[in-house]
Amino acid sequence: QVQLVESGGGLVQPGGSLRLSCAASGSIFSIYAMGWYRQAPGKQRELVASITAAGRTNYADSVEGRFTITRAGRTAYLQMDSLKFEDTAVYFCSVRTSYNTGPAYWGTGTQITVTS
């Protein structure tokens, strides 16, 4: 059984920082990429950032320069700086097992609320 365990969510003021972690465990033959998505109320889930096994990263335009995704083995991290109100959402960790498919596994999500 595959599990993605997320941690690090919470409340933060605008301009603040948070760091999310996602640890993947279980029977995953190979990980092509790990990523973070988010879903705000009334909106579709969107890709925030991803990182391949080779270290290639991809960011949504809205977080470029503010968020940094890194990875160590089967754990992915999302460092979020200069947080804005519009970053408020549930953040989901994901795992892709091949380059030509979407996420095969999802975490249960962690809430990030940016509030003054």
C-alpha cells in the first residue's frame, strides 16, 4: 500500500513562510516525479510545483520565485516564502510514476491559510 504523508501546514501571516514535507512509502516501483497541487474553495486543483527524479523543477507562474521544491529520496519539500492571501488552499502531495501520465498517488492534503 502506498502512502503519502504530508506535514507542515497551518496558519501564517502575509509575507510569512511555511515548509511542507511529503514522505512517500509503500510499494512504488519507481518515482518519476513528486509534486504539490493546491485547491482553493470553489476552484479547480492546480499544479503548484513538481520535481523529477533528475531534479528538473516546474512551477506555476503564480508561485515562481516565492516557492521552492526540493526532494531527498522519497521525500519532497515545498518551501513557501512571501506567502499571499491567494495562496490559501489545501495542498496535496502527488507522485507520478512515469513521464506521460498524471499523478498516480495523492496525499490527503494539508491546509494552508494565509491570514492577518
